[in-house]
Amino acid sequence: MAVVTDPHPTNAPAIRAYEKASFIPYVEGNHPQWGRSLLMACTR
């Protein structure tokens, strides 16, 4: 089982918080409607 989130890549406070909660960044994407995002997942 995995939990996935997608904060904006420039949202450093959110990325740090997710990393503290054991999320790992995987890939940065760019969706035409919603813009840039950093895909992060936690599999524990």
C-alpha cells in the first residue's frame, strides 16, 4: 500500500513536512490544467 501526494515543487515547507513523514520524492511533472507538481510517495 502507498500514499501519494503532489505538492508544488517550490513549496519547500510542504516538501520538508512530507519528507519528515517518510514521503520520498519520485518525479516532477507538469499537468496542463493544474501546473507543476512533485510526486511523493510513502510506502510504510
